[in-house]
Amino acid sequence: MKLYNMLTPELIKINCTATTTEGFLKELVYNLKLKDKISDEEPILRKLMEREKLGSTSIGNHSAVPHTKLKEIKEPIVTIGTSKAGIRYNEADKEPVHFIILILSPNYSPIIHLQILAAAASVIKKTGPLVEDVLAAGSPEELINVIRKYETSDD
């Protein structure tokens, strides 16, 4: 499974302005509502923040992969947000988070959920200047091309 195959420009938010984890997630979830991918933001935000309380989804390389499963959706949704300023994602982080891959999956597809998580983690863990390339992307289409480049490169 390749992450770039699941991405659409309309679900990528370049230069988010939030200064907190919850604010960053709100920006991404609100964008999903604007694009008619979800009907109600609040339950999704609540589940995402509950997940963060169990353990942070920041995974290094200035990146985080917040995720949850929902009964309200019929197919997985992957959205991406970037922040040039970065945010302190959790108390333990030593580096700001600039790149978030948010994954929402239907309750009935745990295997697909894990495959998407693995694809996201694989991109983030690749060698090279990922975050610099992500932040240099001037459009959603350019960001998808950055993801494609990292997914198709060999370490």
C-alpha cells in the first residue's frame, strides 16, 4: 500500500496556523468537514484527543501520525497538514512537529488501518530531508509528489 495513492489535494492543508496539538487537529478535521468527508467534527476530535492521552502519536522526524477508527465513515480518510512554525505536540517532544498525517478508518477495517499506519511511518522514517522537502512544497500537489518521491526511493 502506498500512501500517495490515498492522497487528494483537497485533503492537504499547507501552512496550518495552529499553535497546539488540539488546534492543529481541529484545522485538519474542520477541512474534512468543509470537503464533505465527515459530518460532525466534535466526536472525531474527542476520539483523537483521547487517543493522544493514551500515548502521543508523534513519532520523530518532526512528524506525527494521529489516528482513530470510527463507525461513522465507510472508507479510510488520510489528510495531511504542515506547519512552518511547528508545534510542541506533547510534553516529551524535544523537537517541534511540522508534519502531520491524520488517518481515520472505519471500525470494521483494522487491517487496512494498520497498513495505512505502516505506510505513513515508513515515509516518515525514510532517510533524507523529508520535513524540509514537505515544508518547501508550495501546493498540495507538490506535497503529494514529495510523498511519492520518499515512498518510491530506496534507503
